[in-house]
Amino acid sequence: MRAGPAIAAIIALTACQGTDPALAVDQVFRTEKATVRVTTVADGLEHPWGLAFLPDGRILVTEREGNLRVVGTDGSLSSPLRGVPEVDARGQGGLLDVALDPDFARNRLVYLSYAEPGGSGNSTAVARGALSQDARSLTDVRVIFSQKPKLPSVQHYGSRLVFDTQGNLYVTLGERSDRKFRVQSQDLDSHLGKVVRIRPDGSVPPDNPFVNRPGALPEIWSYGHRNIQGAALHPQTGALWLNEHGPRGGDEVNVPEPGKNYGWPVVTYGVEYSGGPVGEGRQKAPGMEDPIYYWVPSIGTSGMTFYTGNAFPGWRGSVFNGGLVSKDVARLELDGTRVTHEERLFKGLGKRIREVKQGPDGALYLLTDHDRGEILRVAPAQ
């Protein structure tokens, strides 16, 4: 069967014509289920954070310093697109995730999450704009969501963007790290440490769990989270899955259900960075949900994707999680919501993995979080 034009264009990216040959990755890895080749699609990116595949085979990619670029089918990088909102690019902040509207082919809408400056600090915001026909700018850009409150912190923005099967948008939000702020993860009048669910225009779906709760912010879907940097929809159930950073240990995988409390900072499988207990040192508490999986020590979770493609039959049904600290990818095999096996992949790359995403061609794509970050493609070794 001949590949369609978009998939053929993505496959053509592996030629790496736009990369520096001296830096290009070309490594073969033997895994439990497949022998794979990892190659460079593009490099020279400044701490890339999120990517989205355009219908014509090109890729939108964010750089944390505030740039949105287009990666051409030859691996070349465009100039930064015009119209991107101003970002607070300090610490962990800046331009973060990117997602296409489910109806992008008609409306060309692109959604960006970022650290939005304002007042005495900043907070996570989401803006949307239309990608111009020449893909050089975003037009009619407007903010559709802004996390409350804004705070003087440069950490824990969360920021993954995932559309559900009804066309609503999940936004994952960090609790901004500091002890004096993180307690708001338990407060329903604050967006800190939450998953929120909004319509594409920023309005609130009427079936959100706290719509009719006095004093609660109606965008909230679930609460008690720390810093969620990986999220994906389960391909069969349509449920949102996510991974989130623990402190020192205790990175978690959760399947957040509407209105439920996931415990931070009351319960955790991690400890403070000093080595002391978090709060009372509890791992469980009544009314707080246990993770379906956790890591001790931390892997520094970021990025998540379910594999549904044909390129790797042995990986089908697995969920992949990037590791910033572990510098690898954790592949989890599942039985429903139970993790039955873990395999760690690509340790030999020695790179911080910021994002993991399945491409339209059935390959896996990785973003590396470095000054000269890369888009890497994982495909069957020939």
C-alpha cells in the first residue's frame, strides 16, 4: 500500500537534510519487543517542549524561550512564527505545549500553553490563534484560559493540552512548587495543582464536576495534583491518562476521574528534596485516590503517548512516558488500568526526554530537552 502524502512527507523527514551531520543521532536499540533505529529529524532547537503534526507532514514545535517553529519535510527549521503571545521564559516557564484543534483542517486553529506574565508574577495560560496559510504567523490570537492566581514562582506550570472525544480541552496545571503555594492543590477556589476541562473557546462544559458547587472554580476536572507534564487519551476508553512529577521519588501515573482528589501534598510516595517527609509523611488517606503506578526514585516524567500503530506490533497498547531525570523512556504494558510490566528504553541516548508522541506514520517521536534540542524518530531497524 502506498503511503499518503502526509505520511510520506513525515517519512522523508528522516533524511535529516536540515540537521548538522556531526550532531545527528543514528543508533540501533534492541528492545524486548522490537529492534529499532533512532534518527534525528531536526536539531538546534532551544529546549523544545511540545510538538504537533500538521496534515501535510510538517511539524509544529515549541521552544521554551518563546518561539513556535515549523519543521519542514526536509528537517529544516522555519523562523519563529509571528503572533505568539509574550511568555515569561524564566526557570521552567516559557512557551510550553502545542495542540491542533480537532477541526484544524477547516479552522486552522492552534492552541498554545505558556507562562503568562502579569501582576506580581505569572501563571499558566492557554491561547489560540489561526495558523496562516503560509505557516509564518498566528492570527486572531486570544487567551482562552488563565490560571488563577498569578504567583511569583518560576516552577511547576504543568501545561499539557489534550482534546477529549467530545472536543473539550483538558489543560494540566502545576501547583507552582513552593510550600506556601502548593497547599492550594487541595483548594477548589484555586487552579493550582488541577486538571481543568474547557471548551475550545474557553467556556465551561456544563457537565464539569464543580459547575454548581459554590466557591469552586467551574473549570476544575480533578485536583490534588503536583506537576503534570504528560497526558494522553486512552485509545479505547477515551479516558484521560496523565503522569506527574513527585518530589524526591513518587512520580505518578493517574487516570483522573471527575471531581476526585489525587492527594498532593497530603499524600505522596516521595519525600522532600531535603530527605524529610512531605507533611505527615502519609502515602494514603481517606477520600484521596491512589496512583495506578508510581516510580521511586523519580524518573522526571514528561510526555505521554499510547501506541496504536502498525510499525511495532509488540508495542501496541503500551503507554510511553518520557524521563527527564532518568534520560530514557518508560514503556508500560497494561491490563485495563493495571500496569503489568515496565521496560526502559533508549538509555543509551543520554538525553532528557521532554515529550513522546506517536506520529501519523506509526513511528514514535521524542523531544530532547537541551540547548540544542532535537526531534528524534524511532522506527523499525531495517
